[in-house]
Amino acid sequence: MTCDPRIIVQRPQRPLTVVRESRGTVITRDPAQTVVTRDNARSTVVTRSTQNELVVQKPVVRIVERVEAGPQGPRGFPGGSIPPIEFAYGDAAAIRYTTEGPGTFTLARVDVTTVFNGAAPSILVGFVGDTDALMTATDSDLLFPAGFENTPDLHVAGATGVWVEIAPSGSSQGAGVLYLVFMPD
């Protein structure tokens, strides 16, 4: 059996040699501060004392309680300070969120949860006067149930309203969720 990878926890004064004399035993002949080796998923800690003797310690592993993993929870939204913004085919263009101060929009993501059934539906995300600053109409395709991301890395100098505009293009169905990541200054 070959020696498993070792990790030097504290830097030795010169190179060290680790020899496996027998299974589960590790001996070092050169000075080292602390060496951790693995033996069948168990760690063994070898330390050098001031008398150049080795002290071999095996950690005590205690299982306090064994529990089975539960079902995976729902997918969370990305970090940042803006909660998810839901939208649908009949929503009017409006400011859907206002930042509290200056910062940078690092991500705009649209998740289409219900596909739109119009000819060419689109969503614009931006600001009043620059309605597609964060996400243009071509950054997403509302005809497919997928997620679309844009990384605008756009800095705003103060409190700013986020404008969301849906162009349903004759859709009678369609919905999604907009996620924005905003890093305040």
C-alpha cells in the first residue's frame, strides 16, 4: 500500500521524509513541526517534541447523531439586495424596484416559468430614459422555458428605479421571474 497524500500544517525547517513502517504507523526522520497523513480516510497527526521524539496521535471521531438527508429545497435566488421580481404577459411597464443608494448592477437574470405564446414577446430591464440598460430584448427569449442572464456591471450614482417593460406581442399567456444582483457602494 502506498502512502496517501500528506499535508504539512506548519512549515518544516528542511525537507522531511515520511516512511510507512507498517499499516497505520507513520515515522519521520527529519525534523518537522506537524504533519498530517491519511490512512483509509482517518487522519493521523505526527508532531515533533523538543526532545526530537515523535508523538503519534489519532483523533477521536464521535458520531453524535446520524440523520438522513432530507429532500432538496427549492432553488434560491442569487445574492444581492433585490428580491425576485415576478412578471407576466399582461403587466404594464413600470418601476418595479428602487435602489436605496449608489452601487453596481452585476447580474440580470430572467427565468421563464410559463412560455409566452405571442409572435415575438420580449422584456426590457433598465431605467427611465434607458429602458434596456440592464437587459435588452435580444438578451432573452420568452418563447422558451429557460433562464437567460446578462452581466451589465453597470454603476448607478444614487437611488435608481428599475424599469421593467413587457412587450407581449399578442401573448395570452406567459410569466417569469426577474433576478437582479445589486452590490451597494
